[in-house]
Amino acid sequence: MCTFLGSAGIYNSYVHSIFGQDRVLQTLDRAAGDQRRHHAWIFSGPVGVGKCTVAKNFGLLLLGGESTGRAIPQDLHIICKEDIVWSNNPLLQKRKQTNIPLDLLRERIIGGVTSDGKYHDSTAFKTPVKGRHKVFIIDEAELLDETGQNALLKTLEEPPPGTTIILVTNREDLLLPTIRSRCQLLPFAPLDSDSMGQWSNSCEIDASPEDLSWSVSFSAGSPGLVCEALETGLPELARSIFGFLNLEDGGAYVSVHTKLFEFIEQNVSAWIKENPNTSKDAANRRAMTLILRMFSSSVRRCIRGHQQKNGLELAGILIDVERQLSTNISMKVLLESLAARWAYRCAGDSVLV
């Protein structure tokens, strides 16, 4: 049998692109050889640490190498919010890519009547195209609302023989307890410094050593976040407000706010141009989340530098801003709040006096 860790078969080439998750791979190797293995899994962990990559490779392993090269076999079904673009349902096509709607689940896995009045057979219960197995991967499963999760329950509970369902998420807490109880949880960890070094050395990254070094430090063990930081120009933004991030230049908070807002506008515009179906609201939140992660790097430095009290107070600011991000507050107002409150901490509460 070919395994993730074995020396034979097409999986040997895949394992070298997965770093720092040996315990996960060993668990899945054992599961692949167990005839009574779990039929439903939750792959949970931080953004960008390889969850979806491992899910795809595990799916290929269960299908017995039925693909040619790296082509995705027909019995490996990957479901994500972007799939609405390919739907035959015009109502679904017009939706912004903010969640994984129930109609998409009905089309791609569970079956039933969709909002356009059409009935869909359950793909999960159809005969596999080849062999005896089917694998369904739902990426960003936290984007399933309560209705969608409840509709998925029956399929999770009693799938046909040979069917495996994998929910990939960085917010396991947003999945219903009934969903979690029916799945085997497999936690993924951030990569340690050695694994991050191996990953960065194995990649051909078009970035300056300075930008790469900053991005690796910023990512807290997430190769995916390294790539996103470099693609968005986050290291350049961090350099331009270095003193402010390090609590040395609170008086610059007005110009900092302007730079943060420009960063969001530029990247949101680029993402929407690349994919017109992207929700502007979701793109705003994606950019703001990167900014909050950048500020979080400063919090970590504070705590490592034995400034625990200051670090905890700054962390409280970021938690509050993140909470407001889920409301309808203006992004400009939210950035103003972040910059002003951070500046207030820069000079012992005196900068805004």
C-alpha cells in the first residue's frame, strides 16, 4: 500500500511539500490501512499550515492513486465558496462568495431541491465513477451556516460505504456540536522554526531576503500567511510604520491610519479585479485580518520582551477590534479606532492628551 511516509508510489512526491505535520501524516497513514476507519473528519488548525493540501492528498490515498499525475480524479469532490461560479443555478451564480450556501451543498453532495426548483440526486450516494470510494472535502467549513450544517448531518451520520467526508476549518468552534460529535478531529499545529526553514528553503520565492525574513516571523508558523504577506505587500507596510508598531511613535497615528486604509483599498481592488464575484465585505475583512495579524506580531514581541502587562492590554485592543469587524462598522472608522487606541499605549497614555 502506498502511504504518505512510504518510499513508493505517487504520494512520495506529495509528502515533500508538507512540512511540520508528521504526527498528522502518521495518523492518516494508519487510518488509510484500517478497514474500520472514520468516515468523517475535521481537519482543524491555523490558516495556511497545510490542512487542505493534506486533505487532498489523503483523498488521493483513499482512492488508491486513481489520478493521472496530479490530475484530480472524478471521485474526489472539493467544495468551496468559489464553486457558486460554476453552478447552473442563476440565483446561486449571482451570490457573492461570502459563505457556502445550502444550494451548493445540495448540488455537490447532499441532494435535494434547490432555490431554482430543481431536484438534485445526492452525489454522496451515487456509485463511484471508478473503484469503490468517494471523497468529499469541504474547505472553509466554518462558512457553512446553521441551516447548511444541519442539512449535512444525515449524510455525515450515515454515508454510504466507501464515502469519506473531510471538513477543513480554522474555526472549529463555529461548527455545531452535532457536527463535531460525528467527526474525528485531527488538529494541525503551526510549523516550528526548523520546519519553516525547510519550507522556505524548498520554495522558489520571488522576494527579498528582508521581506521573506519578516514574513516568516510574522506568520507564526504558517507558510500560507508568508505567501499572502508577500503577495499583498505587507512587509513594506510594516516597515513604513515600524516605529508605531513598536510603540515608539504614537504621534504618527494619523499618517498610520491613512497607510492602513490605502493598504486595504489597494488589495481589495486587486482581489475583486481578479475575481469579480468576490464580496467586497469579505475582501475588506480579509485585508483587515492581515493588518490585525501584523499588529499581533508586535504584541508577541512585547510579551517575549517581558512587557506582559502592556502586551495583554494591546491584545485586548486587537480582540475588541476583531469583534467589531464582524459588525457593520465602517472600515475607515475601525482603522481610526485601532490607530488611536494603539497610539494611546505608545507613550504611557500621554500621546493623545
